Amino acid sequence: MAQTFRFERPDDLEILQQTKLSVAVVISCRGGQEKLDLTLASIAAQSYPSKLVSVYIVDDGSEPALKLPKIRPAKTKIINYKNDPKKWGKTKATNAVTAGLKEDVFWFVDADMVFDPDHLAHHMKWHHDADDYAVLGWKRFVKEWNYTPAQLKKSLDDSEFLDLHEEHWGKELWEIRSEKTNDLRNPGIEGFRNFVGATFSITNKNWKLLGGYNPDLVTGEDVELGYRIQQSGFRMVADRQALSWHLGYSTYEKFSEELKRHNDPALAQYIAEQRTTRERSIHRFKVSTYEVVVDARSCTLKQLLDHKVELLSLSGTQADFILLGNWSDLNKRYSPTTDEYADLREIHAWLKGDSQFKFVELAKDANLRIEEILDLYANNSVPIRIFVEGDFKVSLKDLVSHLRLTENGLLGLVNEQDKRAFAVLNSALARARRSKGDVYANISEQFGLHWMIYNDNYEKTFRKLSADSGIKHTVTARGMRYLKRELRKVNSPKQLLAFIKKSLKIVKKRLLSNGR
């Protein structure tokens, strides 16, 4: 792990001739026997050694119950998941079954897929290379198919996978994002959005470390899992050689409006980068955008709240605050007119009932090491962690923007009075914590870190970097990116009308918020 810098990976991995890792193929489905039979026939044709492959079909309440077809991998079994009113659906069924599996790698596939014979072998070359990959196959959609499982198996055995379909299409947004991120070598902020679950693999250990699927989700669980994978610092791979056909339209293509209404608020609870969804709500979400540690021993309430307001001025963001201070000293007898801790007491008095703020004891004269600060952050999927000395007049929002532009794991600022502030990517922190040795040193080695003097020269450097990157932070530019992204999804008059209505609502909201 330590030798990997950011999300780098080899360019020339080839299918292995000698393999050792066992694979559990997990297919969670409800109904769809005809397509499942074709999926199993294509898995039976895989070139990866069959002795290392076991297939588990998780039947989530099919009526009639699923049956094993004649053409299937040798080690295939159906596991009937027992549903009840409080325990049903793909996420819970998959988590329950995988909890007891012992294979080295889990390959999750949908029951409407047909795979090239080398598909699994391309996944497994990565898992033999290192244990921190999450691998996506490459899929294209087909509208029609007329082959039987036996005919499909023969075609695959005869190396005719590409000849099965002349007409096919891909997900434009997915393929554009793959191109822009160099197949997720440079995932940026939103690489996780390409983590769709029709065919992906991950080690047993890392799947269980992540906690499997989020059981609160009914759909969209794959994207939310991809978000946690990226936030954990694992490397995602979109392998263009791991080819597959998706039989028929995706569910989202057929029911986009219904699924958007259902998924938007559900996913926004857990994915902090869903800002355009979050800004439609005044309520807090389960996962914050920032976790901020503030040394409050020398700041005023106004300085603290100024940091909060400035940081959260970007719509759709929220923060959790850990306030460090000698709070126990507030229990001592005092006079309101000569209070030594008046500033600290005012902070505590105003904020102690607000769940956004947590108070952590720190002695009045204690020195605070960076390693100690890093230990304070929770193990969760909050994407950005921040530290600031409360009386340091610095733009935390610009600090975060600068961090993301440089793609360092940690970016720190210090002024002439030795006041400090820094921001750290959660992906860097999570990987550093899993690795042996000092967390701060691991961040430096694995993601890079940089400290700068905070003065007029810093401001010039940041502005120049922002300009050189081509990233515009204006409302207009963000709006144009939104229009381009959403217009690509429109493929019917109904969707166009819905897009226009939604856009008009957003424009109206912007105008009202600006007082126009």
C-alpha cells in the first residue's frame, strides 16, 4: 500500500497464467429466470480457472422460485433469502449472504448480463496485483437477442462474443466520465459516480471493511458504495478489456423520473457530493461535507461563527464541528464581570444545544500536534477534514478549493504569528490509517502534502492556480456545467419538459435568494 501514490496503477497488466485467488460470484435477483440462464451460461464460459470459482444466486423472493439451468458453472447454488416486512431487498439479502462467504474476491453481477470469456480474468489480474482495487467491467447495452443458453455458450467458446450484437450503445455520461478520469486513475471529486453495479469486483476483506451495501438503500446502492470506496482511498479501475453485454434497457432509462424522485433524497443523505440535490433542502443530512476541528481556546464566538458562515457559503454543504477548549475550567466559580474565560463561556453557552458542535477537552496550555488532530476525526465518509485555530483569519472555503486543485492529501497554511489551518482529503486519511506507521507521514508518502505561508503571496498563488486550472467558481459557470450534464440525460419529450420545469425552479430560487 505504501508504495502507491494517490490512485496510480500499472498500465500493462495482462491476464495471468498462474492464479491463486478464489472468487465468489454473487448474483442477487428477483425473478428474471430467462436472462439469468444466459448470464450463467456466459459465466460457465469464463477462462478463469473454474476450480477457483463459486457462484451464489441470491433469490430475493422470486415467484416462482428460481431454478438452476442445465448450463451453469460447476459450483453454482441458489440461496433463498427469507424476506419479512422489516428485512427485504437486494442490499439486505446480499449483505446477509456475503457475510458467510470465505472466497478471496467477490464478483458482483446483475442477472441480465452476458460476459466475454476473459471478463473475470481481467478483473482478477488486478486483484492478484494488489489488494486495494475495486474493478468495474466495461458494458454496452443491446436491445434484442435471440440466442439460447446453449447457442450462447457455443458462440463464446468459439470466440464470437463481439459478433453476438452489431447494434449496441453505451451510457454517454459514464463513458465521458471514464475518458475524463483516465478510466478512474484520476477520479477527482465525482469518479464514484461511475461505480455502477452490473459487474464489479472487490476483495472479501475490503467489502467487509466497508460494511457491504448500505442497507437503508433500495436502489442506487452501487453508487453509494462507490462513494465509500473512493472516500476510503481504494483504487477504482474501469477495465476496457473486461467486455460485457447488458440485455435490454437499464431500469433508469425506463423509469427515470420515478427513480430520480426516489433516489435523490435517499442518496443525498449519504453522499456529500450530491450538492445540487442537497441545496433543495433546508434540513441536515446524515453525512456532512466537512468535519472541522477548531482550537477555540483563543477565539471569540464571532470568529468561530464567521468561519462557519464563510465555509458553508457554498450551497448544498454542511459541517460538523469539534471544538477544542479547556471546557472543564468553566465549572469553576467565577464572576460575570471579571470572567477570565468570557469568550470560551460565550461559545459554550450559545452552542452547547446545537448538535453540529461537539466539545472536546484540551488543557489551557497544551500544545497540539498534527498527529493528535488527525486522531480526532471520525472513521466515516465525510470527504474533507479541516483544522483551524479559531482566531486565524483565513478563508476555509478557499483552503478547500486549493486542496482539491492541487490534489494533495493535505494542504496547510501558517501565518507569521504561527497560527495554523489545514485541510485533508478523507481518501488520503483513510488510506494512511490503514497503513502501518505514522498517519501524517503516510499521507505525505501516499498522497503528498504541502504547507504554505499565509500572506499576500499566497493569495496570488491561489488565484493563479485557480485561473490556470480552468476551473471557474462563478454561479454562471456552475450553471452551465449543470445544463450540459442534465441535457445529456434527455432522450424523450417527457424528460425534456421535466428538465425545463426543474431548470426554471432553480433559476427562480437563485433570483429569490439574491433578493432580485
